[in-house]
Amino acid sequence: MSRGQICTFTHELHCVCVCVFFLQAIVLVHWLLTVWACLITWLPTSYVLGNMSALAVGVWAIAQRDSIDAVLMFLIGLAVTILTDIVHFGLYYAAGEIQYKSVALDLFRFSGGMAILSLLLKPVSCFFVYQMYRERGGEYNVNFGKQRERIMKTDSLTDLCSLKNRAWA
């Protein structure tokens, strides 16, 4: 191995380690904030299931360091939970505040604050996950139509090659 190859290898290894560390930090922070948001039951089960499902896909993205699909699915999961969190807070915050006004108002405020902090951090997390998606080889623009056309062209080339081989046999 030449010195240039070693430097390239160590640079790629460093990039992979840094990306995995950022991904681990994102998953850990959002997991902790989701757990704290659910200290009392003012949010419905769909909030917990949606956020934990997105975080489970984040664990998959950590485990498969070279998978573009895992990072893309985690990015989509974070983006969807941004929308669902806004809906959950709009529907349940006022009712939770009334419900816990006399019993555990401070605990409700802490729980609500952690849920809102998680929501505020998600766009930043989406930005970093998108950068990781690009570093793993993802395209700048996600276009499923071109990918489908490329697969269809590959299939037609395969069929053409098999027909050519049959003709020569």
C-alpha cells in the first residue's frame, strides 16, 4: 500500500467513524427526549410508536454503515415525525394542561418542553442525516421515477443479451 492509499483509507475510515458518531448522537438525543416527553400520559400512543419506529430505523442505519436505504428511511421517518408531532401537540397540549393543572403541572411542563425541544431539533437532525445520506452515495435529489426507468432499461438489456446468446447457441 502506498502512502496515498493509506491516507485515503484513513480519511475514509475517519469519515465513517465521525458519521456513525453523529448518527448515534442523533438517535440517542431523540430517544432520551422522547422518553422524557412520555413521562406522563398526555400524548397518545401514536406519538410514542411513531417516534420509536423512526428511531428503530436510525438504529438500523447505525448497524449497516454502508446502507443508503437505511439512512434514507431514517431521514423520511424524521421528516414524517415532524409533521405528526405538530399534529399531536396541536390536539393534545391544551387538554393535557387542563388535566394536569392541579396534580402535576411542573411534570407536565417538563414533559411538554422535552417534546417541543425534540421537535425543534428534528430539522437540524434531518440536515445532518441528509449529509450522511449524500456521503454514503445517495443522490442530491431523490427521484424514484428515474431509478425505475434505469431498472427497466437494465432488464431490457438483460433480455436482449439472453436473446443474443440463444441465437448463437
